[in-house]
Amino acid sequence: MSNKRRFLWIGLLITFVLSSLAYATKTKTIRIATLEWEPYIGQKLADEGFMAEITREAFRRGGYKVEYIYLP
């Protein structure tokens, strides 16, 4: 293998490792788009409703944070 190819492979390997490390340090966030569907889920409800609470807790146990996006 020529030196040029060797440096190319080493550069690609370093790039892959660094990008993997950067990805691993980011917070894992799930964004869920939903509608207002009271009494199950809604911005005005306590803790955004019991379905939001259940979903948020399930994802939290898996290491994720949940954000809700309410659509009209």
C-alpha cells in the first residue's frame, strides 16, 4: 500500500472516530409532534397530560429526553 493511501485511510479513521465521539456526547432528545387532545395530552394540562408523562418516563428510562411540539 502506498504512503498516500495509508495516510488517506488513517485520516478517514481519525475522522470517523472523532465524529463518533462528538455524536456520543450529545444529549439524546426525542421530539414528538402532537395535537392538543385533552384530557390525554395538552400544553395547558399538568405535566402536559398523563400520556405525555407516561411517554416521557418510558424514554427517560432509556436515556432519552422528550420534547413535545404542539401542532394546530
